[in-house]
Amino acid sequence: MKRYKKLTLLHSNDLHGDFFSEENGKQTIGGASRLSGYVSKVREEEDNVIYAIAGDMFRGNIIDSEYKGISTIEIMNIISPDVVTIGNHETDYGLAHLLFLEKCARFPIINANMFIKTNNSRLFKPYHIIEIDGMKVLFIGIVTEDVLANTKNEGLIGTFVDVNEAAKEVGRICNTYNAIDIDYTVLLTHIGFEEDKKLAELLDPAWGIDVIIGGHSHTYIEKPEIVNNILIVQAGVGTDQIGRFDITIDTKNNCTHEWKWKCISINEENCPRDEKLEELINGYKGETDLKYGRVITRLNRELTHPDRYRETELGDLFSDILKESLGLDIMLLGSGSIRKEQLGPIVTLQDLMEIFPYDDPIYLIKAKGSELKKMILYMLRDEAFEGDHTEFYQFSDGMHVVYDKKNHSFKEFTLDGIDINDEEIYKIGLQKYHYINIKDCFDITVEELDENGKSKVIATSCRDVVEEYMSNNQHLDEVVEDNQRLIVEK
């Protein structure tokens, strides 16, 4: 038996319904058709090929949301990954529906640390072993509670709380299956690049973890990070690129002998189209275009949301609409709920649903001025500016905050030109996701805020509010520099 064997390991993460190609200068990039074409091409060219996805296939496209992920599973069935792990957006349509979608998938979906609290039964198979060319490659799926905030709606579902517990679970699985001569071990994680590095530090070298393929933080890298002799990679976001390892495995010592990694651009030069997949996607598109193609408004110009960690034109617009429509003092809009970088000037219902896909209820909370300051101070902690995927918020009109990042303090904090009064109670709007995760998002509890007046739902659909307002107001515009709400001084 040959000691050294070749393995080509392709990987994606955070595809987010990025089904269609886009023009980028002189060439067409991305899209599920060319991604599928590249994977098929490599499978034809190389002997030992595995394609893995590190979570978040769902969300980002009306085709996905209209069919609650069933369309995405059908598309992925054609691309045919060898193994997939759970991301946080796989739970967006509910855990019961996710278990149904797993039955629709013709590929294994793994996760080692989501379980039913009453009896500790796992929801998914924790690992998958792929036998290829006489080798056994072990994949283990990991996601942590910090990522899976949506599962707080599901009282009987739990996850191991942090990377420390996740590391112990990895150890249990490796100890169990290393006895059957596993040649290579890959963790498929959806916890973010920084957390992947923390996790790698905690892993005992005796467990034999060779590679961590991650997701969640949408991180683009130039080369793999190496921590505790473990290669850590991620492939950005969407279908514009795919990660590729060309590995030589030492099957005697069950480890990496040699490796090369690169991020491959999915473009028309090196990625053929998958015409059968295009037919499927275009069929879904025809149905959704008929239903959601109507124009709801014309903005004054294209508005943008280029960065979730600063004030943006679209963040200002959506937060203003919700504040005005719902009679709030302040709307704190989750910056991550705006899922694309630009909108307009012509806005169809499909455009709105794709850029603002989370149709959460809006909760009214009541906070004293001192509590509001505490909430915003926590939002602006250093991790928010260091790529740790914390929650960030867009402020509605009237708020003006000048934050001294060096001293972690406010220089100004006003509403409608008046200093926030520490004892005055303010009516604040939050989307449901942020309300049920309020301790994680703002370091305050619902019980504390309810002392100022009971929290309640004031709109069952935030997107209905935005759609109705836009339908009745043409030529909307927002210029951040004209009315800046958050200034961060370094």
C-alpha cells in the first residue's frame, strides 16, 4: 500500500443563496452554475476529490426564502457536496423544518453539538467518514451557541456553549473513531475565523486534527493560518470563489505530508457552466419574478450599505422608516439584517425581500437614559471593530453619538439635540432576534428593562412596515454626512 496519497479538498462557506453570476469589469464571476462546473471539472481531472461546505447555504436570495430552503437543497443536490455542516442560517426556518430539509438532501449534513436538552440526543449525525483510495477521512461538524442565537426560540434545543466545550466534544469523537485507522481529520466549523484559531489552540495534538474549514465571519485569506500545527482556512462569502487544498497525506503517520492551498476565482475562464443546474435555477426565478417583480418605489439614487460596522445610508433609511411608522423615540436596527450592499434607484419587492430578508416582529422596550448608554457602550466595545462578528446597530434620526474609542466613553450622546437624561425613559424598537438575544447584544436583560414598563410587540412584520412606507413615499434619500448619527473618534 502506498504511504503517500493525494487528496484534493475543495471547500465553500456562507453561500447565502448566491445563485447568479455577476459582471465584474470585463468578466462574469460567481454563480451556482459555474461553481458546480468547477467542482465537476476538478472531479474529472483529479482522482481523489472531496467537496465540503462549512455552513450557511441558506438566505440571501428570494428563491431560497420563497421555498424555505427547499429550492436551495435541490440546487445543492445537483452540485453534490460530499459533506456539509450546519450554519446559523440553516435554522432560520425553524429546527423542525431543518430536519425536514435534511431528509431532502442527497448529501450528509453533520453537526456534533446540537442536542435535545431533555435526553442529550444529538439532532444530527456528528461526523462523516469518507473512504477514498483506501484512505479514511473523518469530518466533524461544529457550531457554538454564540452563533446559533435563533435556537433560543426553541426551548428544548441546546448546543455546547463555547469553544471549550466544543473542543471536548471533538476529543470524544476523535478518541472513539481514531481506533479504526482514520488517515485524515477535518473539522467543518461555523463559528468565525477568530474562534477557529481559539478552538485550534484547545485541541490535543493526539486527537489528530489536520485541517479546520470554517465559516460565519466571511473571512477572505491570502494563505492558511497555522495554529497548533492545524491548517485553518475560510473562503470568504458567496460563490465568487472556492477554496482548494491539494494535499499529500502520510497514511502511515495519519497526517499532512505536503500541501498547497489557493482561493480559486469562479469565472468564465476556468469554470464551465452547469446547464442542467441553470435550468433548475431559472425555473425557480421565473416563478419568483412573477410574484415579486412589481416595483414598489423609486429612490432618489442608489443607496448603499458597504459595511455592517458603521452608519450607512440604507441603515439610516430603514431605521428612520421604522421609527416614524411605529411612533418610537429610537429604532435600533440590526446592521446585519441588511444583507446586500446597495439598493435602488428602482426598488422591486424582490429587491426589498433580498436586502431585508428577516421579517421579524418589532418589540417595544423601555429603557432609562443610563441603560441606553450602557447598551450602546457595549455595542461599541473593541470587538466590534476587530472583526469578531459582534452585533452592531443603525440609529434612527435624532440620535447623535460621539464615541471616544481610545477611552471607551461618550463625548456626546443626544436625542433631537438634547442630552440623554439618565432617569428619563425612552421608547426603543428592536427586532425580535435582537430582543430574544438582548443579553448577548447589549449586556442587559429583559427583566431589567421591564421594570420601566412591560415590553411588547408593536408590529408583527418589520418588512411590511418598510414596504408600505416605501410604496407611499417616492424619491427617498439618505446622506450620512448631512446628518451623522454615530461618530467614532480614534
